[in-house]
Amino acid sequence: MAFEVAVFGGGVIGLAIALELRSRGAMVQVYSQNSQAAAGRVAAGMLAPQSEGIEVGPMLDLGLRSRSLYASWTQQIEQLSGQDSGYWPCGILVPLSDAANRDRYPHPAESPGQWLSPADLRDFQPALRSDLIGGWWFPQEGQVDSRRALYPALRAAAIASGVILHEGVALQELVVAGDRLQSAATNQGPVQADAYVLATGAWSGDWLQLPVYPVKGQMFSLQAHPDLLRHVLFGERAYIVPRRDGLIVVGATVEVTAGFSTGNTAGPLQGLMAEAIALVPALADCPLVETWWGYRPATPDEWPILGQGPAENLFLATGHYRNGMLLAPITAQLLADQILDHRTDPLLHAFRYDRFSSHDSSTHQPLPALAGLSASTSQ
């Protein structure tokens, strides 16, 4: 009998893990309560470990490794699905108005950035405001159109590879026997497998007392001429992501206290629009196409939770916060190595689920050895 894995979470992370496991011969079933709510369906899709200013260390290493996998990963998805993945290594430009921010950006030897003077910046991207002090150009970064292309292509690729998807399945309890997870109780009956993956995104805090919580983000899109913007702009207070067809995605608010509140709201969107227009004045004349919102799965240190959990056959892949799209390929690779080959990459140590137990106990409670907790929602 083939090794069987149950993946809870039908977003980009869950599907990426499922596809990788299936490509290595495992039998995989994915259970999702509502895949429409997955963060990957609403993300702008920037692949920006350097442009985001991630500090040198394990998180940057994880991001750079994942970025290097993107071309081959999306090629596999396109071959299996017959659909465009929306991957575009177009480079990312970081325009700056404050000189104090210039040294925030990492420049590893294998991926150096280029500083552009104000004159070079205007030549590089004429639509930018005229009073910027310069900017960083990161040619190895890029984007993926997750909303319109990657998510549907990844889902189709998983199905084509033999992954079985179940929608409308709510995880209710984790049933433990000794050091192993024996089964998972759901609203549609028990699920049994050799191994289990919890990839439920912003809803992961419902389980094992994981310190994962939603950070709401609101976004909007505009329609412009395809020549208006040539590259992704990672601004100091907004990012602007032009697609090849001229659609421009602008994001995103960071609403830590909003919880799972639904809907777009006028104030945050007004502020986001003002920031985008201040950076690229011509956007003021572009028609508004759409507004939407989503929930980033955040942790106290803004790093993901990856690897084996508190049971020997339970594995965690959640808390990716802003970087779920970027980290999908490396998450899938590292989890599949651990689940199927019993190989744990040393990098995973920095992302262990129990790292929070050493924090100030007034803020973070130690995680239990294993707990089955009731929950009303999961991704």
C-alpha cells in the first residue's frame, strides 16, 4: 500500500505540499472547509525576500532558496495543468523618499541589488514621483499572478497528478494515541492516514494552541495601459504590482486587530489609494476595477511554523504571514523531505512550532504536548 497523507488546508501552501508529496509517490487527500478564503487567492504575489527588507538570517535564507525554485516549480505546474501559472521574473524596484531606509535591504553575494540615483530612477521608471532620493533595483525578484493564474493552475495540477480534493470539510478534533495522531475528526466523519499536515493558514490558531492569528489586508486593482509601469514597485507604504495586461494590483493594509471581519472599508482603502497615487501620480486617472480583502496567517515573530509537530506523524505548515506565495515551493520541498524521507533540513529548526514556549509567558503560553481542540472554522 502507498504511504497516505491527509493535508488539511486547500490554499496554496496545502496544495503545494500535496503536489510535492504526490510527485514522490504518496497517496494524498486534501481537506478544505472553504478554499475560497485561502490567502493565496487574494495575495498580490510578490516574490520579494530582498525588496521586503527581510533581515539576514534563517528567514532570508528560506526566502532566497524558495525564490530560486520558482521557475522549475511553476514549469511543473504548467505542464501538469496545461494552464499559465502567472509567474513573471520581472524584477522589483524599491523607490525611496527617506535616506534612512537605504541600508535596510540585504545584498547577498549571489543576488546583489543595484542602487539607482534619482536621475537613473526617472529613466528606469518615468511614472514615479519626481522627488525620490533613488531606489534599489533587484533584478532576480518578481511576481506571480496568484489570484487569476497560480491558484487555479496549482489546483488543476494537483488534481491531474492524482491528489484527491475534498471541499466543505471542517476539522473538529485531533485524535491521539500515544505519540501518534490516530485520526482526525471532521464534520464528514473521521479521516485516517499515515501522516497528517496542518496547513490551515490564518485559522491554524484553532489547533494545538498555535500562536497563529489573522492580520486582515485590503487591496484594490486598477486598469492602466501596459506601458505605464514596467516593474513591481515595493514602496515604503504601499506596493504596486503591474500585470502584463495592464492590470495594476495595489496593496495592502495591515489590520492587526480586525480579526476575521469581512468586507472592504472606506478609510483603509482611501489611505492606500492616497499612498499609491503619491508614488505614481498617473494612477489617479486609472479606472478602479475591483476591491477585495484577505487574512494573512501571522505569528508573534512573523516567521512561519514549519516541520514536525507534537506528534511524530503530524506536520505543520502555517503562519507564512506576508510570504505564503514566495515560500510555497520551499515549504513543499522541506515538508516532503521530512514526511517521506525522514530528512530534516537544519534550516527547519528556526521555524519549529515550540519556539514560542521560551518567550515571555505573559504573552505566549507554552504549547501542550498534544491537544485536540474544538474549532468552528478551518481553511
